[in-house]
Amino acid sequence: MNSKIWLLAFLTCLLVVAGMSLVPWSHAQEEQSLRPAASFKSIDNEEERSLALFQEAGKVIQHPRCVNCHPATDRPLQGANMQPHQPPVFRGDGGMGLPGMQCTTCHSAVNISVVGQAETIKSIPGHPVWHLAPIEMAWEGKSLGQICQQMKDPDSNGNMTMDELVEHMAHDELVGWGWNPGAGRGPVPGTQEEFGKLIKSWVETGAVCPP
């Protein structure tokens, strides 16, 4: 790589880290847990149980860690307050960014430790297929009920059946990054296994959405 291009990319990544350090993540948010799906069996009414299951799963779905990659515009978000990504980057083809400023410019296949930055910023996120969710899967600014309806609609969930949606939530590794976000970041609540069981039980009880 040309040395000037490499330097530009390096400086850009430093700006990413600086932007990520603007709003520290609160310990209260980090320490949330998920109720196990089995604990909802005490709700006799199946429709009410389905609704309660999805509301519990909503702790993950509406968490900034997830919504940041489901923006309502072509620009990703970052941080606990879901601020626009700095430096400015945009969706591009396949959600991978525009030429010359693709996600992989700064985000590698794994989380990368950072030395010498603010105490709260210890790594740059990474995953082999790091990218934005398609625009039709945008969650930013939507209620949990609206997101629920989206998740059930093949036109806005990646053309997945409900069984495929359960599999995606329970086992997809990019979804799973939320529970392994790298040093300096707390994971989303619970575990992916617990989250997957909540989604599975929600589907099995009729996939009821909040109003």
C-alpha cells in the first residue's frame, strides 16, 4: 500500500477511536441480564406470554450496541448515545462502506486492542463480515412494536421465514458480536443462547408484537 494512503487510513482509524471515546458506557447498562424463556411459562395466557417474551428480548434488540448497526440513514451510529459515526462513513454497496472508506479500513476480522487511548476505549470492534444491516432492516427511531412487525415481514427481514429468523438470532456470529464486543465495552444483556431461546419461545407462542 502507498505510504500516504496507509497514513491516511491510520489517522482515520485514530479518529474512529476518538469518536468512540466521547460517551463512556454506563455500568448500569452493562450489567443488565435477561430473564430465561422458561420463566415466562407462569403466564397462562399465550398471547400475553408471547408479548412478554418479545419485550424481554427487546433489551437486546433496542440496545445501542445493536441499533448502531441498524441506522435509519446511510450513516452508521456509535456510542451509548447512538451518535453519527466519526469520521463520516456511509453505507455503500452491501452495507460495507464507500470505495476508499470501507468498513474494513478500520474494522478488521477481530476486535483489536488499542494502547495509549482513553481509559474507556481499549479496542476497535472487528468481525470478518463487519457491515451495516440493510436499510429495510433499520431500527433507529422505531418503537419495539414497529421493529417487531419488521422482523416478521419477509420484505424487511432479509426474506427470512420465522424459523430462519430464530436461527439467525440464536447462532449468527455477527449478531453474537454483541456479547463479545471487545475490551472496554460491556456486552448486550444476557447471552446469545438466552436471547435465541426468548425469540424461539416468542415465535412458538404466536409471535405477538407490542402495540
